[in-house]
Amino acid sequence: MLKFLFTVIRRDVLLAGRRRGDWLTAQFFFVMVVSMFPLGIGPEPGMLRTIGPGVVWVAALLASLLSLDRLFADDYRDGTLEQMLLSPSPIALLTLGKAIAHWIINGIPLLLIAPLLGIQFNLPAEALWMLVLSLAIGTPILSLLGSIGAALTLGLRGGGALVTLLIMPLYVPALIFGAGAVEGVLSGTGSEAHLSLLGAFLMMSLLLAPWVSAMALRVSVE
Amino acid sequence: MNLYHYASPSTFYPLAGKLIPWFAALAFLLAIAGLYISFFVAPTDFQQGEGYRIIFIHVPAAWMSMFIYVVMAFWSAIGLAWNTRLSFVMARALAPTGAMFTFVALWTGAFWGKPMWGAWWVWDARLTSELILLFLYVGVMALQAAIDDPRRADRAGALLNLVGVINVPIIYFSVKWWNTLHQGSSVSLTRAPSMAQTMLWGMLIMALAAWMYTIAVALARARTLVLERERQTEWVRAQLEGQP
Amino acid sequence: MIWNSWQVFWAMGGYGLYVWGSFGVTLLCVVAEVGLLRRHRLQVWRRLKRMKSWDIQ
Amino acid sequence: MLSANGLACERGERLLFRNLGFELGRGEALLVVGGNGRGKTSLLRILCGLSAPVAGVVRWRGDPLSKAHEQYGREMAYLGHANGIKDDLTPMENLRIAAALNGRELDIGTATAALERVGLSRCMDFPARVLSFGQRRRVALAGLMTAGALLWILDEPLTGLDVEGVAMVERMIRDHVVAGGLAIMTTHQPLALDGLTPQTLSVGE
């Protein structure tokens, strides 16, 4: 059981390592989107500090969506997805492994880049820590919920845009609690409540999303 | 198996055809009664003047937008559990009407907000949730439109619908939470200062009219869908002899 | 009767634009939905009839 | 061992076939025949459990496929139109990862032997991207051999192979069936199984 899960994760990480170009695209997308905001809004430090957490979080949503539509699509095209579906292990384990791998490949780099971007927005040190912490709890949610969208739109024309349309509304709670936690630090109102709600949402996604996306995969591959 | 009898498309089609005029008539009569109450019975509000009469459509539309999403999820769950095609058809037939009511709720919310808050749009918890609900409707319809195979479209839409319905309360809660932190508006659209008995009645009757309308329209849409999907069967070919 | 004349009724105590804007658009939506539904049904009906006359399943 | 009963399949409102059934035991092969678009591939996908039939049931060792996912996954190997080969991995990595996903350890020696048997001893360490279509098909066939499955379901196993490759596949299938395995396949090319006559199943009218 666990062995299968680890094999799926190792395989996807290995494949991402072989295709570093695709991987870098998503990371630079994140950096660039965030850097566009000061250019559009103006360099006033107080204003930047207010919008900073929200901007970084929204950019994280977009960056994870950018790489999501290929979560199953590549394996679907070359037939390896079929082979994995036919393996003796439960399909929910496959989708869970895929989502975890997506988080390792695309989520963890975001955590490392985010503080640098936070500095651009004049965030104080405690807020930077909170930003990383909230992203650490929040980005797995993005990968998990996103796997549902990726499975539903498998093999469809315009899959990428469609995934965004389907999944973005579901990201709303993660965005509110995640960006809210950082803002709680900035305004001094505390952020424990935000973090625990974000954690609860993560637990729920972890329990439900792999099952749903397994069902979605079955429907799409049929 | 009585239930399965009604779940068969060839039984459903003529039955729905007979029911639609009745529901449409009921919707019409109830709407007339509701409009009469909203304009001629309900008194002028001492705080908001005549502008508050918008709530006679705004509130029923907002109710409907949420109810319809839940009803869609109900049909989706039944379809996935028992593999009944008609349930998927019903879920699909409800979606555009639900989106329409969501749009109406947003539009009337804006038209109510302008004179009351001085802005067409405020990020009030209810309006924001309603907006996200509209996104959810659009998502389901876009997904179903993008898939050519009806079997896959039905199932994929149903799954998304169920995920959405689990998420709606969480989204609503999170938006409300966000709203209270950011000092939302003090006036709420649905908690009018004096919820008089007549106003409640007016809204209930309008909501009932909207229900009847929804049933009539959804049945009509489902009929067309059934016709398209069952086009190779004998009974559809026999139907085509008559008038549309 | 709370309205003295039609004029007063349409004015809605200064909120005419908002009240009628809301009710009008709602009516428009309902009419549009019913209209589109009917048109779609007729289109499907004609297409199926044509297909049947060609005897294509 | 494998039995199908009253299978029906629909593609986009069109009925492809219905009331299809057969019974396959150890040491037997089944050749599915029928023209283009008659649902051969759809039938094979139903048989391996990728898609559900509109009606009917497929049983493996007496259990419906929906209940036998785990066991069936271990004992059945499927080769579809797509090879199931990752272009960014070498043939060796492909074989070993595929085995690991199936819950088996595949040591380098066995994998090398299999790749040598399909004639790929010289390109074991190149990424599959640089291989030709036929060579990639051979990698998939090596995977089939190392899967140790009892039932083979092969969709057009001969496409893209040269004369020598075709002979190799024919030998593989024959050996597998003679050794007590089961095989179900479709093909547009004549298939000479050397003394073994498969049952045939015709799909579509």
C-alpha cells in the first residue's frame, strides 16, 4: 500500500527532474506575476504591505493551476495512466500520490521563493514567517483540490482554462484563511484561528479529494 | 418497481409534457399574487422608502439559487449511486435556471445596494458568496459543454456538483468570516429592520412562484434532452410524427 | 390603495430606477430563458425529424 | 477463469454491440475480430476493467471485476494502443517502475534478459524518446513478459513491428498460452500461432 504511494511519488519527482524546463516555467510565472503588482499599483510601501499577502497568495493559486492541467494529461497521452489504473492498488492512492508529488514539485519551491517576494512588499520578518507557514499548510490543499479538476478535464480541448474555471471557486476558503493569517500578524489581531481553520480545510481535502479524483479519473478514462 | 417505471424516459416524456402547463399556470398565478402583495399590500418602509420592494425578488432569487444547487446535487448523487440516466438529465436541466436566479440575485443586490450603500457593488458576505455560487454554476455548465460523450459529461458534472455542494457551506462561512474581519456593511439585505408579516408572506409567495417556474422550465429542458438522447428509439420516432 | 396615481407608482418614491431596473431585468431573464428553451426545442425537433426522414440513426 | 455475460457497450449514444459473451479457460486464446469502429478496443477496455459496460458483467475467477480489482490487477496485463512507456525514462527504468507500481520487485538481471529477448540490448540506457515507434512497442512487450501475468489482453500487438518482431510476438503468445496462460487479442494482420487455433469472437454486425 504505502510502497505503491511512494513509488508514484518517486516516479513523478523523477520525471519532473528530467523535464526541468517545464518545472522552472511555473516557478518563474509565480515570481513574475507577483512582481507585476507593484508596477501596476505604484511603489508606495504602506500600500504594498497591505496588499502583499493577498498578492502572493493569489499568485500561488495561479502558479499551481498552471501546472495542474498536466497532472494526469501526460500520463494519459502515453498510456501509462491506464497501466497505473490497472495496477492492484486502489486508485485513490494513485491520485493521492500524484497530488503529493505535485506539491513536492510545485508547492515546496513556492514556499522557498515566497519570503523573497514578501521582502519586495515590505513585509516584516514575523509576517514573512507566517506567509511561509500559511503557504506550507495551504499549498497541499491547492494540489489536492486541483487533482479533482485535472481528473475531470482529462483529455478535453482547452483543459487548462477549464481547470481554472472549475477549481478556482473551490480555492476561496484556502485563500481567505491563508492570506488572512498573514494579515493577522500585520494588524496584530493574531492568526491562530486562521491557521487552525486552514488546517481543518487541509484535513478535509486530504480525506475527500483523493476519492473524488479517483472517481473522476474512472469517469474520464472510460 | 414503481420508481423505475417513472425513471424510464418513455414514461417520463409524456408525463412531463402533461405536467408542464400546470406548473407554468401555478407559477403565473403565484407570481401575480406575489407582485400584488409586493406593490399594493406591503406598506412603505419608514427607513428605506419604496426601494426595499426589491427584496421581494432579491430574497426569493437568492433562496432559489442555493436550493437549486442543492437539488442538482441531490439528483447527481442519485444518478451516481443508482446509475439512473434521468437523474443526470434532471441535474443538467436545472443548472441554467439556477445560474439565471443567481444572476438575478446579484443584479437585484446591486440595484438595492446603490441607493442604500451608495455603491453598485460592496463585498458583503452574501453578495460575495452569491458571486462564487455563480462561478460554481458556470463551472458545471462549462465542464458539461466541453465533454462530447453524454455519459461522461453527466458523470463528470455530477461529481463536480457534489464537490461544490460540500464546499458551498465552507465558502459561505469563510467569506462571512473574512467579511467580519474587514468591517463589512452594517445593513444586511435580508434582515430588513422591520420584517413585517406581509413582507414575509410576499417573499414566500414569490419564492413559491419561482419554484413552480423552475419545475416547469426544468421539466421542459429535460424533455428536450431526453428527446435528443433517445433519438434512435422507437418511441421518439413515433413522437416525431406529432407536433413539437 | 397606497398609490395615489400611476405617476407616483412608477416613481416609487424616487427609487424608480432601482425598483424597475430590478423587476425589469428579472422579467427579461425569465422571458429570455423561456424563449431560448422554446427555440432550442424547435431546433432539436426539426433536426431529429430531418434525420429520421434520411433514415440516419 | 474469465467469463463475460451479456455485455453491451455504447459510444456517444450509439450502440456498438450487445449481448456479447464468452468463456475462457487456462491454455486458451481468444481472437476478437470485426471491422474498424465496431468496438473491438471498447470490448478489450471493458474486459480489462478500464470502462464499465452498459449492461452485462465480466467475471474473473467467479468474481465480478468491480470486486476483484486487486487480484485482477496482479494477474492481468494489458497492452493498449498507447505503449505505456515514458519518453523521458530509459527502457530499463520504464520496466522497473512499471513493475514497482504493480507491487513487484524487478531486478536488473531479469529486466536485462527481457530487453535482450525483444532485441533491445543495445539501447537499454537511452531515454525512450530516441527510440523508434517499433522499438518502443518492443519495450512494452518486454514489460508484458516481465509482468508475470496469467491473462494477457493485447490490443493490436503487431502494429509498428517488422517481420522479425511479428514472429517474436507470435512466439511469445504461443509460449504463454501453451504454458497455461490466457490471451485475448485483436489484430488486423494474420496471426500464425503455430499449431494453436484461438477461439474467435466477432464484434458488431
